[in-house]
Amino acid sequence: MIIIGAYPLSFSCERDTQSPIQQLDAMLEIIVPRGMTLHLLPFYPSDGDGGFAPSHWFSVEPTFGSLTDITAIARRHPLFVDGIYNHVGISHEWCRQFFSGEGGADRLCILPDSAPLPSAMSPRGFPVVREHLVGGLPKLVWQTFSPLSVDLNLDNRAVNEEILRHLDFLKRVGVQGIRLDAPAYYGKPINAPQRHSADSIRIFRRISNMCHKRGFEVVAQLNCDDKGLSYISGPFVPLLQDYSLPALIALAIVDADVAELVRHLKTTWWQERVIRPLRTHDGILLKTGASDDQRLVSTARRFRRYGISPRQIKGVDYELNDSFPHICSIGATRQQSEDAIVLALTLLMLIPGSPYLYLPALCGWQPEAKVPTVSRAGSQDPRLVNRIPIDSAHVESIKKNGFLERVYSNLAKFHSIRTTYGFDRPHELDSICMLAEGVLAIGRQSRFVAVLNFRRDRAWQGFSPFYCPEGSRRSVVVSPRSALFWDLSGPY
């Protein structure tokens, strides 16, 4: 499975005859080959946070389009959408009832009046609990991610019935998979680490099983490390995410350093139920999950050398928010930048798991110059760079210079190769090694071999370290920022 991630408003809509979702659907036809899965990021009415503070689970934001538009996409592409069950927007009916004094506190995460104010901070740098006056009395309200949302009590019966109703709604729309948003924060320990608590794991298992019983594939917003894997015990295995991979690919691009990338792939090669992202819709994590990968946090200084400043939380480097095409463009010509995007895409297609490709990265979109500096909540939010729609001038440019055709051809080719060879899963004869500084080789199933050269200005010449078809054992040259493949019939 190859997954394409896209916001409903992915392209600047300049024609009144099409809604943003219809325009996205039309653009997918010329960017993404049929058969690939679409992860459509939140399309619900929302109070902010890029759609992740939904005020209603059962309708489409009118400025994005209609439910008919969503159903039309689901008929053409296997469709995944977000299950945002940790919290709802501040204007959700349950929140309005509570703040107006009409009751309903049991459906929300409201601390007892006698509880002390927790000192814990959210992953955004906010307090997880804020004090509100309700009916003239102070109430402590859990708001993990934003002042624009309120956390739900996921042990409440009415909340769980609403989740089931939402899953049934999505099934009628034609959705095939659910990406569970923020499951590491489902539990609410007071004055203790907020992520991956025992309650988080317990609640995640329950909700993911609810999805499974309704026939959905489940994608968990959890890292595929030792602690993250503890979430999967039960009757099925959700797809976890390899959050460490994007930063190591970015380092290979800017530094031509593939040593850590090769080590990481060797370590994670056998985790077949894993999403392999080029980046997420927010950015590239440096603090990756349950057991934070200190190698990635320590790489921040290397990115800073190239003018890439990580977003910090409480003074700790947390995430790179620059667009992936911008990372590829540092010190490079436009051609070299586009070569790097295709090379990174090629790498994802050759390793086990499910590649996750953020649509603006596939389009070479660099929105840095257009990014707003202040979020709706009034604070600095560099993640907003990832939500700026691709403008029509850029689309025409990548059509004209052939980049769009090149990406489409690459996707179609590897979709066929992955299907033919079963590359979603690891094989006992697979191999990966570093050939030289900035150069790695991948062998799949004793049937397919590739050499990838991440160096910007220097070609690589040599022999494949793995098996080669009879008669093809000869020295080859791999151009800078490119890859060369063999199958049983010779160069691919």
C-alpha cells in the first residue's frame, strides 16, 4: 500500500465551478496513479488547528465541499481519514452545553473542583489544563493541544457510542481506513508524563478494536519503537509509523551522509506493519515518540548549519517544519532539488512497509515565502507552512518543466514493481549496505538491486555488492542524486 497524504484545501481554488475537494480529486488524477491510497486530512467543520479541532464529526466544512465530493474520491481511491477522538473543538455541542452551564461535564475531561492544577505541559508548549469560569465557578478543563479544543473523556459511554456512530457514518461514505490522531495522549495522568500512559494504551486498544470490528484498516499515530509496539497486542496489528526515517533521509539529502540511514533501515527492516513517511503533514520529528531517539535530537545542529531551525518545545529541539522540497533545494539548483525529491521517493519505494507521501512534497512545493507567522490562537506556529495551498502558477511550472510527469512515472513504475515483487513485506534474502560516502545499495529477494547516490556533485562508479543477473556483472556509473536498478532482465 502506497499512501498519499493531502489536506482538503491542497490547491488554491481559482475556479468557482469546483470545490477545493473536487479540485484535489481532479489533480490526483494527473499526479497519482490509480490504486494508491489517499489519506484525506481533516475535512470536518473545525475551530482551528488545521482542522484538528473538529466542531462536528458528521459533516464537511462547507468551504471545502460536500459529502458527495468525499464519496466521489472514495470511489476512485482507497480512502483513509482521521479519527480525532482525543478532543473536539471548543464550539462542539458538548463544549457549548458545558460552558453555558447546561451540564455534560462527564463527556469532557473536567478535573474535580478539589484537584490541584497540573503542572504538565502539552507537546505544543501550553499547559494541558486551563481554568475556566462556568456558571461563575472555576472549572479545570483539560485542553492538551490548543485553547481551541477540549479533551474528551474516552471512558464515558456516550462518547464511545458517538465514536461508533462516527465509524458507521464513515463506512457509509466509503472510507476504508482510520488514522487515529494523538492516541499517545488518550490517557490523562496528572503531574506525570503525558504520552503513552497505561490508560493511553488501554484506551487505544479499545478504540482500535472498535475500528477493526467495523472493517477498517487502522493507522496509529505512534512510533514503531519498542514502547510503541506494545500498543499492538490484540487480535490485529495497526500500522505504526517510522518517525525516525524522515530526519535521516533529510540528513542524507543535505549532508550526503547515509551511514545512520543504513543502520536505521537494517534495524527496522523486519517491521512490515509500518508506515514509512517522507515527512508528516506537520513536519519531520526529532523527538519521535515513546522512547525518544536522541540521535535525532542531536542532529539539530547539523540542520542549523543549512539555515533549518527546528521548532523547540520547552527549549528542546522537537521538529523540522521546513517543507521537504525546501530542504532538498539548499545549496542546489532546481534540477538538483527535483532529483533529490525523486531519489528520496525511490528509497521509500524500495524498503518494506507502506510509503507515506505528503502531496505538496510530490509537487515540489516550497511555500516558505508565503507562510503566515501567527496562528489563529495568536502564537507563533511554524507548522502553518505545511498547510499553504499549492498555487496554480507552481502547478503550471511543474507541468511545463516535466517534473510532474517524472514523479507520476516514478510512482507508476514503483507501484508496479512493489506489486510484482511484493516489496511491502521484507524477505529473508533482502540486503542493504553502504557502498561509499553518500551511496547505498539495496537488494530485494535476490531478484532486484538498486544503487542510490545521495551525493550532489559526484557520480559513483563500481560494481553491485549483491547478486546481478547473468551477464550484467559490470561496472556501472550512478549520477549524482540518482538511482540505478537491475531486475532479472538487466538495467531497469
